[in-house]
Amino acid sequence: QAEVVESGGGLVQPGGSLNLSCAISGNRDLKLHDAAWYRQGPGDQRLLVAHIFSGGHTDYADFAEGRFTISRDVAKDAVYLQMNNLQTRDTAVYYCNVDYVFWGRGTQVTVSS
């Protein structure tokens, strides 16, 4: 089992930045497990944003490439998503996922002027 808790969402103006955090409990050594950020906008399907694999390799959706950065702190059992140059289309609930099974409840990101 793992408990996943996201934080760091909020309201930001277009062009702004946010850094989302995902705290993972349940003895999950992130060097042995995959983690990812997904998002779900109003009326949309849940989409993969960025993935960080157990070996440290990262992968991004096209819309995130160059603007978003996924990272992890193994000692803190945490995964982060740094989001820069946010646009209104990035408005969504952002979810953290571990091992394709464990989900948090999400954190709302709203980009609006």
C-alpha cells in the first residue's frame, strides 16, 4: 500500500509558475518505483503529464515538454512538478500516481488573469 498526497496547486496568472509536490508514504523507495503526474481538465479525460521511472529517466507529454520538469527526492519520498509559463489551457486537477496503481486526490491548478 501507499498513500499519495498532492499539494502546491492554486491560482496563477498566465505566464506564471507553480511547483507541485507529491508526498508518498508506505515504504516506497522511489529508486524502485515509477511515479507520474497526470491532469484532468473540466470535461476532459485524465492525461499523463510527466513520468519519472525508477531508474530516474523522465518522459513528458508534448504539451509539457520544455515548460514542466518532474523530479524526485528519494530521501523525502517526494515527487515534484515544476511548471513554468503556465497558460489557461493548463487549468486542471493535477494528480500524482505511483506504480500505476496508487493515486492521490489531486490538487487544483487554475491559470487565469
